[in-house]
Amino acid sequence: MILILPDGKQINKEVNREMKFRSLFIIMLLLSMIFVSACSNSKGTQNEGANKKETIEFWTMQLKPTFTDYIQNMINDFESKNPNIKVNWVDVPASDLQQKMLSAVSSKTAPDLVNLPVGFATKLVSMDALVHINEALTKEQQDQYFAGGLKAYTTYDSKVTYGIPWYLSIEETLYNAEIFKKAGLDPNNPPKTFEEAAEVAKVIKEKTGKYGFYPSLDLSLPLRYMVMFGAPLLNEDGTKAAFNTPEGLHMFQYFTDLYKNDLIPHSIITDDERKGIDEYAAGNIAIFSTGPQYLTQIKENAPDVYKDTLTSEGITGKSGLHNMSVQGLVIPKQSKHQKAAIKLALFITNPKNEVEFSKLTTIYPSNKKAIEDPYFTQLPKNPEPTDRARITGAKELENSEVLVDFKGNTAVANELQQALFDALQKSMLGKLSPKEAVQEAESNWNKILENNK
Amino acid sequence: MKHHPLTPLLFLLPGCIILGTFIFYPTINAIWLSFTNYNIVDKPKYVGLENYNQLFHDSMFWYSLYHTIIYLICVVPALVILPIFLAILVNRKIKGIAFFRSVYYIPVVTSIVVVGITWDWLYKDNGLLNYILQLLNLINQPIHWLTSTSTSLIAVMLVTIWKGLGYYMVIYLAGLQSIPDELYEAAEIDGANSWKKTTRIIFPLLMPSILIVSIMSSIAAMKVFEEIYVITGGGPLHSSETLVFYIFKEAFDKLNMGYASAAGVILFLITLALSVANLKILGKENNI
């Protein structure tokens, strides 16, 4: 507001001051922007490494609160044996981990050791942002792990191993014996194949109104099912989609029929595995395929359902293959404490610590020596569901492999997953026939693979 | 009193730094990035208008833009008009009215994650909403709100409207309280009923607030993201994916930062045009 004053000089003074004010304001704004960009370009202060005590940052994927004590004790043990290394432990929720990792790496604030599943590491591998374990570890050190575990963390051309396998989980079937009994089915004779599961689901729906089956469709699961049904994902050299076969069509048809006949919940199309676990724990589903480590969660949250739970080998298709998931440890190249990180990684994956971890939940060690422990070969006196799950799974280890292999196309893994899932959705929602959907998936895959060359 | 010429500037400095850091610098940086092929991995390389060209031919971009426009058309009128009635309702001096004002405002301050989980349960096939609709014999079969491509966007829009009502109600309430009571009394003397009072007194005098609400809700509708991320994840089959969600996926799933920045610039231009249009249309009548 400009005050109108009788004195002409005053007006000019006011106007001048206002214009000066405005231009100074603009200058301040510009200065603050330059100030900000200058700050962002300078490297943050880093640990020189020449100090006597090193602090390394260790990220785990959603291990709190269930395993807080185990990890903390292990870290305390490590620190007492390595007095010059201090470990800063950060636990990250699974759903945030991939993005947190990517932003940490891109902002040059990556941690030193990360518990990262293969699926989340794909982008980092294509950026060559991880330490080459095959170079950092001696042959002896590498040989102590199962070949399958190391292979999961090795690039397709076998040139680089970028992670140390930590624990393995096998896909198993959890099923609610109570619902089986109500539907007049024999709980000791669970379905072993997809076909059997569909028939069981039908009976359960008719007799109890509950959903028999929850085959989660998120992440790489549709690709896994495809392989289980006997259709390979890619051709030999990974350049073209190879699932447009009778088996591939059968897989699409199978899920479409299940959905159309309301034998699986509609929400399966938008929900993820976590929601499936919730539904199972709520007693709404009879069969749930998952890693047996989730049994601990069900034990905590739904003890009633837990006591009715039996386990069986994972449901599979024509191929008879079972999937193995590998969780491992990776070291970003940015880390200024690689040696210390490797020390910690080797410590975490030694036989003693791995067996102890396996005693807390149904996972399997990646260390060959650890599997020799009687814990994995003998059933205890009064076996609980988790005990049975463990022995069953240990036997399955030989027949399990990581089923989804992107063959060098890890950079576009997410796009491929999305393309297959989109096509499957279209088939299930009736927007395309299963045949058209498989063809669309194939042509989209080929387009993506072509662009990735 | 002597004023040091720099005093007002010093007061403004903290605000300027924050604005500069979090708004102006990222904006200009994003505009620059939109002309590059930045993917976090490598250094950004200038590629001219290639991103914009690609966007033009990207059916997913147009699809999400289409959803955003539907959002605008449906949500904005609802959030401009409905809160007026809510505000009129709570603009009384009866005891306990403060309770109702708070209750209507609670959705605004409730975490979107909590809202998302709750509405997810409400929308289930065997959820409360379907139950009530079937009870009232309005439908025979449960509606697959979140798992059908035709209803997923509607489902999310309802949540946005529900969550925003209280926010705009408060703005209108402030506007209502500046309308002198004498006007109502004069109208009553002239024989006006409630409806006439609403349309002839409240609406015209509330115009400045309506303008603000219109602009704010338009911008909010263009930027909608959280509801979609939490409730449907853009699905099924991208049927509830809006522009910001599309940008998010391109940027953080596929790491196509340059491409996503280009889409962001387009979003910025559309929002700017919308705000200017709002000002011109609604502002004209009131010489604002």
C-alpha cells in the first residue's frame, strides 16, 4: 500500500524503497537457491577410515521385532571379537528397502552391508554398484556356501558374484486342517499340484464358503508359476520370450478359470502376499503357499489358526519344480569400509550363527556345514508344525532352485514382471482371452527385451 | 523508530531458504532434467525434446492423464459445493457444535495409511459398504469396488472427497462468519425462505472462498497420489492410475528420472493453466 502524502518527495522515497525492497527480495531468493545447489554439490563429510575405530552401517530387511535379540546379540558378539569395528544396525521394512537402497546409492550415502534379496538387487547390479564377491573372497571362503545360493547372486554370464547368500527359504504350502475337516477332506492328504489345489478349492468353497486357495500374484510370483507350469520364461540366450507354449497358455487359463469361478478371492488381483498371510491368519483361506518363515508371524498373531496348520511341500505344476528364495548380503562399492563389511558378512554366515538363526524360524542356512546339524535331519519328540516344515523343507533343498532367471536382463526385470502381470490380469478380468493375453505378454516381452539390447 | 533496511529481509531469509531448498531449486532442477535422460546411474545427458516426444506417443501417459481429468471433473465440484452445506450446518451457536466441527475435520488429519486400510475393509466384497447397499436392496450382487476396472477410480475418488470435506468446510466457515447477521434478518423480513437465503446471500458473498476452494481443490485433484498408492496401487490394470502416480512409477520404479521430469513439467503447466482459468472465470465476477 502506498501512502499518498502531500509532500511529493515522500512518495518517491516510498516508491524507491519499495522497488529496492523488491529487487533485494529477488536477489535473496536467488542467493538461497545458489546456496542450496552449492551445498548439494559438495560431498558430505565422510569417515576418513584412517581412524582407529570404524563404524559400519548394516541394513536388514524387516527382521525387527521378531529377531531383534538374535541380531543384536550377534552384533555384540562380533564387536567384542573385533574391538575396532562398531556396527550401526538399521532395520528397514521390506516394502521400503528397494527404494531406500536406490536413493542411498544415488545420493552416495549407501550403507556398508545390506541384507538384500536378489530381486531388489537387479538395478544395482546393472549399475555395477556392488562389490564383486568372487574377487573379494578367497575360493575357500566362497566354497563354504551352497552352490545354488551363490548362483542366485551371480550374474547370468557367471562373471560376477555380487552377494553372499545368508539364508534360504523354500516355498511350502500351509494349510488349515480345520477347514479341510469341515469340508470333508482328509487333512493328511493335501494337494501337491495346481490341479489338485483347484479341485480342493472347489470343494472347500461349496462346503464351507471359504476360499480354498490364495496364490499371490505380486512381484515375480506369476513368473514363478509360469516356470512351475512347465513353460520357460526366456529362450536360451535370453533374447526372446519363450512362454507362448501349450503349458504357458494352460497357466493363463488356470488362473482365469479360478478367478471366474470365484475360487480365489477377487482381491488377489490388487493385493500382495502380505494380505494373503493376513487372510490365512484370519482363517479365511484353507491353503496358502509361502515361505515357512511366516509361520512364526502366524504363531504370534493367530495361535488358533497356527495350531490347526499343517505343512506340505510347495504346490507345483507339470514341471515338478520347487522354488528357492535366497536372501543374501551385498556390499555397495561406495562403502569406505569394505574389509570390515566383509568380516561382518562372513561372521553372520558362519555355521554357528546360521544354525542359531534357523532355530528361530523355518529358514535354511546357506552354509554347507550348517545343514549337517541334526536340527535339520531329525524330528524332535513332539513335533510342531514348524518342525515338520523344517524337515520337509530340508529334504526339498536338493530339488529346489531359484526358478525365475532373467538371463542377463536384470535391468528390465521390473518391466518384464509388470508386463506378464498386466497380461494375466487382462485374462483374469475377461478383457482378453487367455490365448490373446499370452500373445500380448509375449510381444510386450519381446519389445522390452529388444529395447534392452 | 529507525528501521534498518535489512530487517524485513532478515525475517524473510529463513522462509526463503526453505522455499528455495524444497520448492524452487527442485522445480528448476526438474525442468532441466526433463531435457535429459537422467536415470540416477549415469550423469544426465542432454537429449532435447526426446522425452516430450516419447510422452506424446505413450499411451500410458494419456491414460493416466485421462484419469486425472476425470478426477478433476468429479472431485472438484463435490469439494466446492458439498462443504458449503456442511459449513452452513455447523455455523450455529448451539451447544456442542464444536464437537461436530471437530468430527468433520478428523478425516483431514487422519493418516492416509489408516484411511486407506479402513476404506479397503469397507470396500471389500463382504465389507460394510456392500452390506448396506444389499440391505437397502440397491444391489443384488456385491460390487467389486477395488478389483474391477470400472469402479476402482470411483472408489478412490470417494475417499478423496470424504477426506477433503472437513478441510474446505473450515474455509467456508470462516467465510460464513464474515457475513453480517443483518443481511439474513433483512432477507427474512422480505419473506425469503432458507433456500433463497442460501442462493441469494450466502453463495454470492462466499464467492472469494469459493474461488480459493476451487483453486485449491483443483490443484489437489491434479496432484492426487496417496489415496491411490495406499488403496489400489494404481490397479487393477492401471485403471486407477493418475498422472502423479504414473510419474512416481516412471521415476522410482523404472528410474527414468528425465522422462518422469518431463511428465512433471507437463503436470505443472496444466495445473498453472487451471489456476489461471479459475482466477479468470471466478475472479471476474468479483473484480478480484
